[in-house]
Amino acid sequence: MEAGKGLVGEVLQGVVSSNQNVHGFFDSFWWAMSTVTTVGYGDIYPVTTEGRIVAIFLMLTGIGTLGVYTAAIANYVIRQNRDSGQG
């Protein structure tokens, strides 16, 4: 590992240098955002083991975040209905 680069930098460098669809930081960022938001268009995808590990983490983070927000909204609606006597 190069000094000052860190693990994330090493992984991103591996993704950028080995994936023909990733041409720079913006492409890496696009892939991360489409993965974490569970959209995943498939235009950019990891081809290395390290990249796939990062993708798994991002997918679980995106799904978990979506689940937390959905549960919070459902909790709010249920409380409102229960407090107003509708449910």
C-alpha cells in the first residue's frame, strides 16, 4: 500500500485501473451512487474482488438506509392513526 493513500484509495485505484468502463473519479462516483441508491444501471460494474467487496458493502448500506427510512415513515403513520383514534 502506498503511503498516504489508504485502503479506500487502493481499492478505488484498483477499480479504476482494471475496469474498462471506469475512466476517472466521476465514473467511480457515479457507480457508487447508483449502487448505494439501489438503482444499479449496470453500465459500470466492479470486475475485481476488491471492487465487488466494496459493491456488496454499498448495496447493503443502500438497502439498509432505505429500510430505516421506510420503517420511520410507517412508524409515524401508525402513531398518527393510533393517536387520532383511527386505527
